Amino acid sequence: MDIRIYDSKSLVARHFSDYLEQFISDKDEVHIALSGGSTPQIVFEELASHKKDAIDWSKVHFYWGDERCVPPTDDQSNYKMTYTYLLSQITIPMDNVHRIKGEDLPTKEAVRYEELLRKKLPKSDGIPSFDLVILGMGEDGHTASIFPHEIGLWESDKLCEVATHPESGQKRITITGKAINHSKEVAFLVTGIGKKEKVAEIMTHRGDYEEYPATLVAPESGNLIWFLDKEAASDL
């Protein structure tokens, strides 16, 4: 595990953007699963502002690790947030943008998106493999849209499942542990004082860490990087 701690959320975004530029430059084609949330938003703004011309976006394929079951025009849509702050600001073929259709019937969309991943992603040991999965973590220790009350979804044989938010009951499409841990590299983006308890429990294996889906992120490649701000890391 590679742990990188920076003084502020904006510095996390800057250093992650530098990391991503290097990651992409080394490859002829790159398949990346994106995350929603406030930290990815400032990363997207950083990329659009400072990496717009530095990165060859034509070789990048974007996917999503999870999506709320809402239309792409809805303010809750992870796709809309990404489009607003990144995709609309860079030159990328829209054929390289593989969104989860949150407006469709969740059970059917989970099947369709899994089929898309199987078709588009390179395979390793017969299993589709992202080059990079970008993850966030909630204050409850959830990641992607696998929440503690549905932690069993992590072990699904499927690449995609339908998840349910524990408070709102909202349906979401999420990739599973099979997809995440078979990726070539995983990067967590975790910021804010509200995350410090779970970060510390997961990294030191104390408290209720086994109940948090984020604990289960352990790519077979061994390539796991945590990008943290000082607040999120303050209990370490």
C-alpha cells in the first residue's frame, strides 16, 4: 500500500493529476473507472485547467465505478458531474466515454454494463481488467456503491450489481470487488475530517474495520495508492 498525504484537498487534486498524466503517458490505450463525489470534482477541475493539452485524451477510455439510477441530466448523476467539470472541457472522442445508463431499469442496466465491460476491457486471466480504478470512500466506509449493509455484494461473481443506498433507498449500479480487485491499479481519493476514523481503522486493522467495504480493496496486482489530505489522515 502506497500512502500519500498532502496538506489540503487542492494539493491532493494537483498531485493526483500529475500522477494520472504520467500513468496515461506510459500507455497506448488506457481504461479508467471514475468515481463521483466532491474530491473527484476538484480533480476534474484540475485536469481540465492544467492537463487539458498535456494529456492525449484520445487514448483514454472512461467508465464509471458506480452511478445513481437517475437520468444523465439529473444533478445527482455522476456522469453529469464528470461531463460538466471534465468531459466538456477536453477533447475526447465520445465513443471513448462509456457511461452507466442510470435512467434505465437497474437490473437490466447492470447486465448491459457488465456486457460492455466484458467487450471493451482488456482481459487478464480471462477476467476484464481496468488499467485504473479511482475510488472514493464514504464516512461509513463504503466504496463505489457497496455499503456496509450490503457488503456481500463485494463477493459477487458478477462485475456489476444493483445496490441500495441505506438511507434514501435509492438504487445504484456499482462495479463489484471482482472488477475492482482485478484491475491493474487502484487509487483512493479520500479527503476531509469526517473520513479520519474509518481511514485509521482500515489502515491499522482496528475497531470495526472488517465491516467496511473499503477494507476489501486489495488489488491482486498489489498496486494500491491512497491519496489523502491531512484531515483524512489525522488519526493515523
